[in-house]
Amino acid sequence: MGEPRIVEISDFNAPELDIYARLTENQLVNRASPSDGLFIAESPLVIGRALDAGCQPVSFLMEAKHVAGKGRALLDRCGDVPVFAAEEEVLCALTGFHLTRGMLCAMKRPPALAPEEACRNARRVAVLENVMNPTNLGAIFRSAAALGIEAVLLTEAGSDPLYRRALRVSMGNVFLVPWAYLPQDRPWTEFLGERGFKTAAMALREDSLDVADPRLKKEKRLAVVLGTEGDGLAPATIAACDYTVRIPMYHGVDSLNVAAASAVAFYALVQRE
């Protein structure tokens, strides 16, 4: 495969470093040419899980001490990709933030899954309607992987699961759960219904079912539907779902953060043999 090419950083303005220092997340996505899109994986764990999933590295940026240290095993998997190396203070000045575990890796975005493919064999899926915060999104993916959700389906208006912060917070679990964007040409509740899914909208309403209601767990295929931060699900979405489901709360607390709510709902609603 060849040896990695170690490049000591001496010029902050080198165009090869734009990926790490100057391009925005939206520029990395490159919506005009999705096949040329990139993402940034941060930390050895996340980078390793991305490699396990078949993602192709473009370059690394890391503290010089990690080239022969904890980054070595990763570099050995990546052939002759360029590795930009510098001391910690230099990297912080370049990127504007402290690197988690001292390394980043720019990778090509994998081909997008079709929603049909993502949920084909799933019994439990999560639907995320306009979840905007990358930290919440990453936490939801971490819970989904840990608690048995078999696919995540998203609306286009939400955050990108491959944003650097979402990836980092998910601990790379974005690569362990199939995900896809829902169709935009018709109601996604219709798309799920055609595939045998019942939809459970997580919303605080008096007429909603308790999340522990046994009828929910008995459903062969169930989509757990979570809404955007603050406003929650759109009224039209709630009306279109088969169930409205609430998490009982105490001491006058009126809601949970969407990431925390996802963990409770996933644990309660996943079928266990």
C-alpha cells in the first residue's frame, strides 16, 4: 500500500490545508457535486470506525508525536496519503480549536443510501424531523446504535450526520447505523406506511400513549419520530402519525432535550428477543 507521506506544516496558507482551516461544513459537503464531497473525522476512534465502514481517506492532520504513536495503526491502513504534522500549539492556531485526541482525517463522503435500502430489513427506525443541532444529532446516533435502532431517517432540513461535531459526539456510531434522507416528493409517513411501519410521534399531548404502553412494543415495524429542538414535531406530522407517544415526567418538568428523549424512547420501544 505504500508509506504515509509526512509533511511538516510550515505554511498556514497552503491550499492543502483549506479542508481543515478554511472550508465551511457546507463547502465540504459540496452539494453541487456530491461525489466530490468530503467530511472531517476527529479522534482515533471516529477515524477508525470510518475506515471500518469503507470511507476513503484524503489526508491527515495530527500532532507530530502521534505519527509514530497512537496514530500509527491508522496510518498503516491508509497507504501513502499525506499526513500534515505539527506541534499542538501550531495546530490550534491553524484550526482555531483544540483537536480531540490530536488528529483529524479528511475523507471522501460515502455514496448516499436510498431510504428504501436503509430501512429494508429494519424493525425499529428513528425518524428525525429537522433536528438542527449537530451535538444533539450525534447523541441521537450514539443512542440509536447502543439501544437497537436499526436505521435513522432524516429530513433534508436537519443537520448533517457527517458534520465534524455530530461525528465526534456520536463516537463514530454514525457509521454503525444505516441512515438516509427521506423522500421529499411525497409525505414520508406514506413512504413508511407502504413498508409496513407504524409511526409513533414523540409529543407531549394529553391524549398520547405512555411510552411503556405494550401496544407499541408489539408492533412488528415501528418508526420513532422525533422533532426539532424547541418546537418539537410539526402539528401536521403528529396528525399524520399512527400514534402519539409521551414520556411521563415528574416535578413539573415539561420536556426533555431531544437527545435525552431519544434514548428513553429507543430503550422503551425496541423489541428484544
